[in-house]
Amino acid sequence: MFFIWLASNLFFYTSIDPINSHPISFFISTLIIYFWLTKKTNRFILGFLVGVLGLIRTQDLSFIILFLNLKSLLGLSIGFLPQVLIQKKLFGVYENAYFLAGETFYWFKPALFSVLFSPGGNGLLFYSPILIFSLIGLWLLGKKRLGLLVLVEYYLISSWHIWWAGQSYGNRFFVCLMPIFVLGLGAFLKRYRSKVWLGVFTGLIGLNFYMMFRYLCLN
């Protein structure tokens, strides 16, 4: 957790720019992953938490993939209901406000490469290269539903018309996945135990702070 926090844009959005929704998304998604892995609650509650997560950022309703069944869908519906009611009250329709403003997905033209590596487009792995080790660790971990969730979020973000996340340090749309990346990095370090990685990750922390400094100076 320590390395992911300091060497990724999670630090930026929890310390330097915490006014946005991303720290709350990270908190709720962490709760969901924790309760799902430890089995300390039922699927209705898990679904409800996903609905609450969807209130913060609609894309994150995809977390329901982890434990999809009728109970979890019922919980999601109740958790997400305030968004539907407010949408109807404010705009007179149930359609998402983003779509009303003309924003859209380009399902057949996703920016799959750019969303990860574009220097000028807030590429996730360009700004947070430590997550490369997390992705390797997720593959080693072998939890297929976590991998599926990451792929679904990746495709959704890549397909969004402003996949670069506007005025963003790194790609802020991925902050909700950080608890999963923490698990991945843990799995990587468990498999490849070496003091070398301490030096590598410390260097990546320094790189992240340098890039944040440049970002703040230029903006």
C-alpha cells in the first residue's frame, strides 16, 4: 500500500487535490474489495456498496462483476436509487446527465494504448509505472474476477470520449482500482522477494514526486 500510494497518482488525489471525488471512490472500492475477500458480509451489502460507489462515479458500477447475483443486484439498485431519483427531478428524464450534455462512448474506437502510455494524455502507466508490477502481480495472483474487472474498467475508460480524464495528473479515472493494484503489487513482491525492488520502488516514488512537481509548475 505504501509504495502504491507514494509512487502513483493516488498520492496526488488524496493529498494535493483531495477535493475531487476520487479519494471517496478509493475508500468505498477498498471497502468492497476487503469485504469481498474476507467474506465478512453478504452479497446484498456488497451490492449496496457498489451502488453507493456508482453514486460517486457511474463507471464503477462495474464492480458488481465480482459477485453478481440477484441479491447483489437488489443491493446495487437500492444503493444507486438516489442517483436515479435526483436525475429525474433535475432533468425530467432518467438518462445520465453526461449523455444529455452530448458526451459519449466510442465503443469501436477505444484508445487502448494511449490511455496507458500517452505522455500528453495522462497515460496511466506513463505517470505511474509502478502499476506495471501490480499488473504482473495480478496475473500471478490468479483471481480471474479481479482481472476481469480491471479489463472492463480499462475498456470503459478507453472508450470514453475524453479518455485522458481532462485536467488530470495521470489518469484519475483509474483511482478506484488502486486497492486491486495494491493486491497485485503484494503478489509480485511475494513471488519475487529481493531487496532490489526496494531500491526500484523508492526510485519510482522519487520519479512520481518529480513529475507531480512539474505538473503543478506547468498548471
